[in-house]
Amino acid sequence: MTSTSRAVGPAEEDDCKSSIPGVTPLLDETWLDEIWADAVADAAGETGLSAFPDDCPWRLTDVLEVDWLPE
């Protein structure tokens, strides 16, 4: 079975929010900011490094893509 990946548009995002309430936090930029801050704190604690960006350098819609990987 193969999966295909595609960008989620604003209309589809609204559909997700109304049909699957648990997904709403995942589609909020504030959620990504909070998760990024936690991830940076964890990575800094585990590695002893401090050279992590303050803000996530990727768009939320990209991060949520099934097959997406950063360049």
C-alpha cells in the first residue's frame, strides 16, 4: 500500500478542525511554537549545545506532511 502526501489548504484545514476536534491544536501556529521550545530545551539538555534557532525554521503545513523531511 502506498501513501501519497499533499499540502493541506485552508479549506481542508477548516474541515479537519470541524470534523476532528482533537486535530485543532496541531493546526495552530502557537502549538508549533510551544513544541519547538520544548524540543530545543530537550536537545540543548541532551547535547550541551546552545546553537538552536529560537523559532522553528519550517512551516507547520510542511512539518505535518507524512513524507516531509527538512533539507
